[in-house]
Amino acid sequence: MEKKSKKIVFWGRADLLDSSVESILASLAGWEVVCVSNKAGIKALNMAVKKANPDIIIIRFEKNHTIPFLPMQIINDHPGIKVITLGFDNNSMEVYSKQTILIKQVSDLISVFEDNR
């Protein structure tokens, strides 16, 4: 049985740094990478997400150029997708995902807090 490839939509500046990240991700076995230039706007990102139906969306975060609510908007529109923002200005990465967890007792709630340390 052939293993299903996972898909990533990478939304960035389409510069040398982004091309390097794309090459690294594309070289991983079982991953398909679709790149979208942020100069094309959010509509282009939304179209790529609709067409590719990715597992992960990576947004290159830039101060004063990236819409701060974009990760949460994507998660609300596509609850099964994980969104990662990469900030090359400060070498940071943030991971967003929406999870529904059934809580049967107080210890379930506490375990969610402890798991996210």
C-alpha cells in the first residue's frame, strides 16, 4: 500500500531564504510543497489552500507586512490544518492548531495545561 504524501502550502516572499526552506521541505520523503508568493495576496493563499487541501500551512511572518490574525482565520476556516508562522527576523516559529478535546473529569482539563508547557 502506497503511503499518502502530506502537503504543505508555504506562503512567503519567494526570495532565496524561502527557496531554501522550500528545498529542504521538498527533499523530505512523502512531502509535497506548494509555494505561494505573499505578494499575490491572501486570495492567492486561500485558492492554494482550497486546491491543495494541505496538512500544514507555513506563513513567513514579517513585522509590519503580515496580517496578525491570519493564522487564526485559517484555523477557523480549516480546523484540521496546522498553521506555522516562521519569523526569520527573530528566528522564531509559532505553531497553531485547533483541537477539540472531550473533558470527562477535571484531571482531563489539567492534563491539557500540563501537555502544553
